[in-house]
Amino acid sequence: MPIAYQDKTHTFQLDTANTSYIFRVYNDGYLFHEYWGRRLRPVDLTRLFKGCYSSSFNPNWPGAAGGMDSLDLLPAEYPFYGSGDFRSPAVEAAFSDGSRLLNLTYVSHEILPAKPPLPGLPSLDGGDAALEVTLADTATGLTVVLSYTVYEDSDVITRHARIVNTTGEAVRVGRVLSASVDLPGINYDMIGQYGTHSRERQIDRVPLRHGMQAVESRRGASGHHSNPFLVLAAPDAGETAGEVYAAALIYSGNFLAAAEVDANNVTRLQIGLNPFDFSWKLEPGESFASPEAVLTYSAEGLGRMSRNFHRVFQGHLGRVKETKRPGPIVLNSWEATYFDFDEDKLRGIIQSCKGLGIDLFVLDDGWFGHRNDDTTSLGDWFVHRGKLPNGLKPVIDCCHENGMQFGLWLEPEMVSEDSELYRAHPDWVICKPGQPYCKGRNQLVLDLSRPEVVAYLKETIGRLLSENDIAYIKWDMNRNITDQYSLGLPADRQPELLHRYMLGLYDLLEDLTSRFPQVLFEGCSGGGGRFDAGMLYYMPQTWASDDSDAIERLKIQWGTSLIYPPRCMTAHVSAVPNHQLGRVTPLRTRALVAMSASFGYELDPTAFSKEERAEVAEQTAYYHAMGDLVAGGDFFRLVSPFEAKGNGEAEGAAWMFVSPDQSRAFAVYVQRLAVPAGPPRRLRLRGLDPQAVYRIDELGADFGGDELMYAGLALPNQAKDFEALRFTLTKKV
């Protein structure tokens, strides 16, 4: 059984295939975290925590016999406010008398064969066993239930908390994190992700210092600028070796992921809802559940950590489970036409796709209302008759006649002031009437905390999908939430707005994806501004960035792959000079970068030369043959684009996909800047069977798996900037 309770020592042990997570009920009922790391046999670890130095500045809890029983000195499983533990709490609440003091102690537990549902929030399904531990504050009656689920094969444990108001009076919850773990020592690097629009998920790695360090979002979305994900890694941890602790949050709004180091060199790792500008009023009998945190430990570096996340997401996260098979190869109209198109122009683009291997055409922004630029019509989800006088059907029929499906762009969470929807319901937006308010991309945010707004979107989008043969929706969100005020909430519930917005969005997506399971929903937020596990639950792939330049995408896709499966990223071949940077890269390079994700094109195929058409047809044929590796293979990062050599060796990036049975593989090397008279280069592959012999098609030669992994593969000389190499491996029988 992956979860065991030792009655004699009051110890809980949660085991995965390679890890153990251990905590116990300590003196007077407090939960005390003991261990998280490589798998252990059942053991009493309390001797590791004896002899802690204490002083009068480390106050004892009530009834404690000595100073070492201060909660300020012991590793807590779920720390609370006011207990003498001066580090960051996981939970805070305010009561009717103004008190914010809590004293949470063990009441009971239950080991369950199946995971209980998490209503209203996306979460992993399945699991091998679950545990619920109930804590209570005897003075007030407030109850906290800690939930754990074990995913053995993925070396993953999930956690969330549920606050239950059993006090008889209203309680205001100000902080409810999903997970808190106290780890011994300070000798970790903190790895987070930073970025901005068109430069998402850049990797930031710095040594921990004493005090608080965190990544967070206060934007109403997980954001371009950070991601709900944090790693604590040993300083020597790399792709293949070293200890790594990681936490991710299945949530799409404001989050906090923090590491706090105290004077005794204990590191507290926490993740959950951001307490900034948040509180939640709980009436008697009501409960509040935090989003689910996904925790993993790897003794084999960042590569194993990533594959743990990839495996558990593709096995247990909503519609991400569909990404074990390749998605359609898409042609998106945006960079081909922007707002300037009509029915004839679209027909020409669609007809030019014949013979290229394109599976699906997506009509992007500009098809609705009277929208000819970004100042109007968001919210008016009916066809722009000036551009498409016969509606969508002729365009859809043209797709079918040319062997393709049809997809459509939407931005349902937004509204333009110049729209029929806004003129009818100006009170449906997030802002305070009579006060100046912000706009982004000339648009306002609909208040999805209001049930009537969610109901309107369910009906409107549902009608659009019911009346048209639409196989794909690109769901965009092109600004963050400001002016946080809702006309639908009373004064004392205004701090609930942003979380209620997310609950309304999840309700909307649950409805649409359930009613239209045949539709593939793709997430987008100015590119990768809401690339998180919460959105992936409903939309199994996300446009990784509005920057479609292949060289910039090396870092963006590398950083994204730390946690999210490559198949969940959407990447397109765009025209050159690139529309964002003006960079010119070979068509081959653009394709190899893009086909290492969910593959597509974002350009005008009517402009292709005969040679380019032949090259594109070869690319799509290759992806149709090898896309199952991108979808269902194990992913290995080989050469990092974040590590410039500076020694005369060409900068580059490399990665590979290996089938689960190790019989096939697909590897890519991309050179950034060429180096004159550069030294010979070797690329060491990973994940192969060392005893096998592999044929590399592009080289027309056989190699031992051990040779390729340990000695390496000699790379041909690349004399030009931005060239790329492809290697297709097949195990010989």
C-alpha cells in the first residue's frame, strides 16, 4: 500500500516507486514533517530532530516540556498563524471577535483507495491511494482537512487543503496555501521562470539565501512574467544527476511559490493561492478548497523531474490525457492576413494547402462583429457580414473539400466598448463606475465572477459550436485584470473577485468541453501568458508564445518543457523575415523547432515557391510519421540554449524524444551562431537501450546505443547561422 500509518509512532509514510514522504503526529497533536526524498523502509526519524537550540525567543507551545518543543524550531507539515512559529504560515483566518489565532491539532485521518473529487477546480484524477488528515482548532471549532494523493509510477504526490467553518459564525480566510514542506539545509538553488510577452518562461537559477524568496503573480492570471512552478535543486544538480524538489500548482490565477530560509538553515517550500489582495468569507457550514499542488522529488536531476511531471499530466490531467497521440497539423491565418481578409482570400489560402499535408485551417481574429482592427466587437460572436457575407459555412465547406477541418479564434473573456454586448451590459465588466480604469489592447475584462455572465457565454459560444462544424477553438486572453471591482459582489466580498473569476472560467470551460468533446480547445493569452496546468486541464495544448521566431523559441520551449509536456506546446513555422524580430532562418530550422511540439504553420502558403511546397510536404509527412514520439515518447534535453559556451564552440540547443520501448527516437540539434574554424562537436544522446544497435537514417549508418550515449555522435560541420540537424533512430532487430 503506498500510504501507511504506524499507530505506535503516529507516523504517515507515503511511498512512490522511488520516493518517500513522511510526517507524524507529534506531542499534543501537532503535525511534524520528517522526510521527503529517496525511498526509505519504515523508520522512526525523530532522533534527527533532537537537540535543537532554543531561547526565550523560541516560545514553547502550551504544555510543552522544553524549549526544543517550540514550533519555531520544528519542521511543520501545515504551519498556522499565531502559534509561535514566526515563519510564513500556510493558513490564516480571522474570527468575529477580531482574533486571528489558530491552534490546529490532529483529530483523525482516513486512508482511501480512491481520490475524492475537488469540486469546481481542475485537478489530477486517479492515483494509487489517498489520505485525508483532519485538524481542528478546539477554541473556535475551525476545521482544516489536508488531502494527499500518491501517483506511484510518476513519483508524484499531490496536496491541497480544505477549510471547513464549523464555528457557528462567519470566518474570513486570508491565506490558504496548498502545500508547505520544511526541508533541512540551505544548500539549494532556486529555479523559477520569468519573462514577458513574447519572451516567456526564461530560466532563472540562483542560490538560496536566508529570508524569503518567491515567484508570484498578482495579475489575475498565471502570467507571462512567472509560472506557478518552483524548483529547489542541489547546486550540482543538472539534467541527469542531483537532488531536485519541485512544486507546481494546478491553477490559472494569482499564485505564490516561495522558499523561506530561517536562521537554523531550514528551508520552507510553499505553493498556493497568492494571499495578496485575497480573503474569503466563509459562512457557518461552508468550506473553501485550495487548488491542487503537484510535488515531485528526483535524485536524477532535472530531466527526471520533468519526465515525472510529463508522465503524471499526460496520464491524469483532464484533456491532457488526449496528448498521448499527435494533434492535427494546423495552418493559422493570423500572420498570413491579420485583419485583412474576405471569403475569396480565405478560399485561396485553403486551396493552396492541398497536397501540403495540412490537417486543419484556423481562422484567427477579425471574423466577427464589425472588427477590422483591435478596437471593436469583442463580445459580438456573430459573423462579420462585410467580410463573410455568406457566413462561415462556405469557408468550412472549402476546408472539407480540400481535406481539412476548420477552426476558429475566440477571446470570450473580453469585451470591446464598441460592441453590442457592452452597450447592452456595461455593468458586466470588471471596473468601478465613475472611476478611471485601465484598458489593454483596447478591451475590458468581462466579470466571470457573475453567474449571469458565465451563463451568457455558455449560451453564445455553445450556439456557435452547435451551428457550425468547428473542430478547433483557439481561446485567447489578451490582457491581465486591473481595476478589481465587481458590481456583482457586496463590499465585504470584493477581495474574493479574482478567485471567483477563475471559478467562473473553470465552470464555463467544464460546460463547453463536456458538451463539445469533439472540439480541440487550444489555450492562448498573448501567447504563453496563461500556460499552466489549470488551463491545460481543459485545453490540452497552449500557444507557447506570440514570438514565432525559431531561435527565440529555443529558450521558450526549453523553459516550458521543465514542467509541461512538449506536446502541450503549440509551435508554428512562420514567414521570414520573422514578423517579431526580422530574423531570417532556414525553413528546415523553423520546422524542426516547431515539430518538437504541436506542429503547425502561421504564414501565407500562396506565397510558397515550388521548392518550398515540396519541403513543406516533406515536413508534414515526417511529422505524421514521427509525431507519436513527440506525443508519447520520453523527452530528454541535451544541450541548453541558456548556456553560452564562450570557448570558440558554437552555441546551440539539442533535445530528443525516445519511444517508451526505446525502439525509436527523434533528435534535433539547432546551431545559433556559427563559429569560424570551430572545434569538432559531439552530441551525447540519452534514453536509448545501451545494448541495442540503432540505424540513423540521415547518416545511413549503424551505431550502438552505448556509443551514442557515452561517447557521443559527431556532428557535421554547420557553416551558417541558425542551421539545424535532424536524426531519426530505429533499433535494429
